[in-house]
Amino acid sequence: MDSTSGVASAPDPNSGEPGPSAGSSSASLPQQQQPEGSSPPAPPSRYESQKRRDWNTFLQYLKNHKPPLTLARCSGAHVIEFLKYLDQFGKTKVHITGCPYFGHPNPPAPCSCPLKQAWGSLDALIGRLRAAYEENGGRPESNPFGARAVRIYLREVREGQAKARGIPYEKKKRKRSNVVVAAVNVSVEAAGGGSTSGGGGGSGDADSSAAAAATTTTTV
């Protein structure tokens, strides 16, 4: 009985004063454990969570590699091997050259062509792994995910899948420069026509029209 009463009346180690009972001391304990002015850490974003999973997957791949590889000895060739290894988990149909649906964007029937990782998924994956490598102490100049061989491989995958699936990957050309040149020609012609058609008063109108045209040209 004495031992029970001793536990119930044990002093609170945080307050320095004996508590009236064990229940009251345990109720006040969680509030005293939290430091003042602190807030719970924000959950990681979807990008950060995916980047961490990709990084752990790559490290596990290096560990299971035969022979095992360390991150310091990893090169662009090993990164390409990793990307090819991921093709077995892909869900994108890539038609082979002999397939009747080669180059068909929407095949009318299924075929036996293999499933691979889509180029967009591989490109985004390399971007996340490249950032994770430097965040974990790697030097930018020795980053294997930014190697030239990896960039060439991704370009070949993009072009190959574009032909096999009939999806063009072409950058749109900007026509802004042609519009500006045409606007300048129109303003020059307008200024010239106004100066020849009128007399002394017409020259002032031509100057004002030329100024207005110039203002319009700069805002295009």
C-alpha cells in the first residue's frame, strides 16, 4: 500500500513540484513536452515523396547489381541499364517494325508488341534522380544522371517511340519576329503615303500617324 501511494504522489519531473495525483501529472505532461512556438512539420509534397521513392529504388538496384555497385562508381552506362531494367514494369505499348500497327497512334486491335516505359516517364524520372543525387552529397560535375550518354539514350527513346506510336514530337516555331517585321513595313508605308497626299497640314497628320504606328509596333 505504501508503494502504491508513492507512485500516485510522485513529483512531476518537469514542474519540480509534487503533483496531487498520477492522473493530473500525466494530463499536463503532453503540453509540457511540446516546445513553445513550434509547429508540426509540413508533410512532403508529392514531388518530394516520389523523388525519395525513386532514389531508394535506384540505391536498391545498385545493391542488387551483379557485381554490386557503389554510388561513387556509378556512371551514365549504369543509369541506362537501370532505365532498361524499368521497361519490364512499363505500361506503354511500343510497336516493333514488323507490326502492322507500327506508326498507328490508335491501333484498332491488340498486338503482341512489348510494353515499355513511356519516354515522358523516363525523362521525369531522370530529372528527379539528378536532383536527388546532388541533394545527397553528389557533385554536379560527376552526376551520372546528367551524363551525355543518358541524354542521347533519352532522345533515341523519344524518337523511336514517336515513330512506333505515330506521335510527333516537334517543337512549335515562334512567328513573333515575322509579325513585328510586317508591322514595321505597314507603319513605314502609312507614314510615306500621308506626307505625299497632303500639303503643309498633311505633314503633321503624317507625323502623328507615323508616331501612332510606331507605338503600335512596339506593343506588338
